Amino acid sequence: MFVALAFMALTVPRYLTFNPANTNVPAPDGFGAHFWLLTGHVVFGSIAMTTCCFQIWPAFRNRFPKAHRVMGRLYVFAGVLPAGVLGIIVGAVSPFGPVVRVANVTLGVVWLIVTVVGIRMAIQRRHGEHRRWMIRSFALTFAIVATRIWSIVFAVAFFADQLTEEAGPLDPTVQTFTGMGVWVAMIVNILAAEWWLDRPTASQRRARKARRARRHQSQDQGMA
Ligand code: HEM
């Protein structure tokens, strides 16, 4: 929640001025609606990011099951679906170059598919699978935060001596580290979600430890 709040505090307010001069993302020539689609994406994306923090919080889910159902609908229908569709449209014409365009459209499509599968599982009352798909959806919602972090890491690691204050989205250096950031964020977050979903539970870990201890004990007895 802290990460989500920090990300939104830094990026969202300039869109709430509804002034196209305040965006960091220049519109392609002749695409006047770009700023308004991007603003819609940012507003719906903020709803997705805020609601999903509550959705995956076990104590909140258990104490307020009704709120979980209402927020789940908000997450999907007022968050991921509109933010994803608008993200794909603005992503396809991103001024940050072709690598970022392909990465953003891929991320947007995968985000939509994973979330729709998750909601279908809930409708079919397959709760275990619903949980798994929604954890994947959460990982993709937060990929956008990770994108910013990875891009800064790559900018500092590879391009620190080439960057200037004026470097904008058309600069090949900026396009390179932004593209690296989106792809790495998406892959790492997906892998992190898969690790989280398949990690052994506390009781499995205890059972494994006990088995290992028994094996060592019988080996020691054999040697004696
Ligand atoms: C996970 C799927 C998402 C995709 C594919 C996506 C895609 C994009 C694209 C294409 C842009 C415009 C930058 C460019 O043209 O390269 C953008 C900007 C932005 N997105 Fe998303 N986005 C996603 C999720 C989110 C979420 C969940 C939020 C939550 C608030 C969000 C907030 C923003 C903000 C604030 C900007 C403006 C950035 C700036 O002014 O520097 N996005 N996004």
C-alpha cells in the first residue's frame, strides 16, 4: 500500500489538473485525444492499484467478505478493464519507441487476459484458481511501479554518463533504458508471483525438515 501510495502521489496529480501541458508523455502528431485517453488510463489505473491492495490483504478479505466482492468488481470493471484497454491504445503509439510500444501492448493484453480468467474462476466458484489468477493480476498491476524502479536502475548502471537534463522520450538512451525497464519488470513480477504461489507452506517446510533429520539420523546409525 505504501508503494502504491508513493507511486500515485508522484505520478497521478499532474493528470488531475486536466491540462495537457502537464504530462510527461508527448502526444503523437495529429492524435489530439491522446492526453484524455492517457488521463482516463491513469484514473482507472489508480482505482485498480488502490482496490487490489485491499483485495489481496487476507485479514481484510476474511473480516469484510462483502466489501471484498464489491471491491473485486471495482478492481475489474472500473480498474483493470478500462485502464488496460486505454493503456494498450496509448501504449501502441508510445513516444518512447518501438521496444516500449511492444512491451506495453504485451503487458496490457496479458493483464486483461489474466484478470478475465481470474473473474471467470470466481463466477464458476473455483475459489482456489480464482486466488491464483488474481495474485498474477496483482503482480501485473504492480509491474508498472517496478518498471519505473528498473528503468532508474538501468539508467544509472548503463547510461549515467550520457544522460542530460533535457533528454526526453525521443532520446535513444531514454528509449533503451525505458524498454529494458518494462520488459524486466513484467518478467520478474510474473516469476515472483509463480514462486509465491508454489512456495512450500509452513507445514510442508516443517515436514521436509523432519524428513531430512530422519534421513541423517538413519545414515548416522548405519555408519555406527
Ligand atoms: C499493467 C498494465 C499497464 C500498462 C500496459 C500501462 C501502459 C501505460 C502507457 C503506455 C503509458 C504512457 C507512456 C508511454 O506512452 O509509453 C502509461 C502511463 C502511465 N500509467 Fe500506465 N499502464 C499500466 C498500468 C498502470 C497502472 C495500474 C497505473 C496506476 C496508477 C498506471 C499509471 C500510469 C501513469 C500515472 C502514467 C503516466 C506516466 C507519466 O506521466 O510519467 N498504469 N501507462
